[in-house]
Amino acid sequence: MNAAIDLLKSLYTMAMMVEARDAYTGGHLWRVSRFSMLLAQDAGLSAAEVKKVALGGFLHDLGKVGVPDAILNKRDKLTDEEYDIIKNHPQVGADLLSEHPLSALAIDAVLKHHEMPNGRGYPAGLSADDIPLVAKMVGIADAFDAMTSSRPYRAGMPIERALSIISDNLGSQFDEALGQRFIALGKQGKLDHIVGHSEPGIPMQACLACGPIIAVPRARKDGQTLYCPSCTTEYRLSRQGRQLSLSPTGFKNAAAARRPLVDQDLIADLVEEARQVLNVNRPSGSWLTRLWQ
Ligand SMILES: [Fe+2]
């Protein structure tokens, strides 16, 4: 079992490595994982399936490792050719993951999270019945987070507005029944503690120039420095219990700002939480089976 836990940790670490490439998406994987997990719970999935959905949500964008920075971080409209390159990422993720011993736990989310019920998604243009539940859930969570997250060049949408866009696209872009569940969760305020956060109880902090795009790892202590990943402004963290705030030091530091702060505490929590998925989804007929004995 311990070896299986280590493999799970390697999956989360891989996902963090990919997220570290894109300085502006701090906390995205965690939020997508949490939104998908709440949706899975609400839909009545078993505890182990819920954890599998949470894992899929965290790993969904692994394939972005294959998208060049110039395209990944481009602010202007993408050309058709660039968009085609972005559209590679589900297949790239699935190819890279395919030989990992635990790939079966996440491959549906990785490969199919951009498929749409109307058949106009990618990479395969699957129709509604052929899209796995986990991929439909992660697809809704991913779109909602993209809409409600702030970027250096635009503020995140209010929750209400993002929910109404999901509502307008039920049955076409988003699974009708799951989308309705998600909207209900949002209207009940059950997504509020995730939107704009990078970890449980830790809201994204605002850069004075770029908005709330700074993720604070939980181990970051009072008095330590943090940087805006966009404009590279240096801030000093003030931490009084759960209360966080940043004050500018007057310096900028491009190198420090580009150094990702990997959150090992968060990975440890996620791995611990996902233990259950391993108990139920045991791969059979492989060397891995022995790890559970
Ligand atoms: Fe994606």
C-alpha cells in the first residue's frame, strides 16, 4: 500500500510541475479538484468514486506541459493554428500518463475533459453518452474556474454571472443534469469557500497592480516575502492567525517571482485524502497488485 501511496504522490507532483509553468493560474488545479469533488458528492457517487473525481480534477491539464509558453500565456486572441496546438493537450496528457501505473484513475478526466455533450468538443468530438461522468464534472468545474478566476489583465467574473453562462450552455457545452446541480450548489453558496482561494481557508492575495493572483502556500510564515508572478513586485506577508495581508517592500525581483512555491503540505493532504480511492480501485493482473498486499 505504501508504494501505491508514493505513486499517487508522484501523480500530484507531476500535476504541480505542470501548473508551475503557468505563473498566472495559482490554485487552479486545487479549485477544479474541489469543485468537481463537490459535484460528485452531490450527484451521489460513492466515497471512493468522489475521490477519483477529485484526482481527475487535479490532473486534468497534465498535457499543457506540451503547449509552448508563448501560446499558453498569450493574452490576445489565439490564431486557428495556435488553438489547434492548445487542443492537443488532452491527448498529450493521456499519452504521457498512459504508462504510469495509476493511469486508470485519471485518464478519463485527462483525455475527455474538453468533450462536449453536443459532440463539438475535442479531441474526439464524442457525443453525450460516450463522455464519462468524471470528464463531464471536471469540464464544468474547469470552465467555472476559468470564468471566476482573476488574471493580471482581467478580473474574475462574479459567481452569479458564471453560473448563468453555464445555464445558457446546458445540454450543449455542459451536461444538463450535472450543470443544473452545479448551478444549485453555487446558488446555495457552497462554492464560495473555493472561488478565489488556493487552499482551504487561504484566499488568493491581491497584487496592487495586477489583482488577486498571488497564491500563498500554507507554510509561508509571517514576515516572509512573496512576489506577484505577473509584475514581479515584492510583498511582505503578514499573517495573524488566519488573517493574511501583503504589503509592498518597494522592490521587484523577476527571478524570485518566477520561482514556483511548491506546496508540499497541500500535496500531502491530497494524497492522504485519496487513500480511499486506492482501496477500491485496485488494478488487477499487474505487478502493482502486489503493492496492496
Ligand atoms: Fe484542459
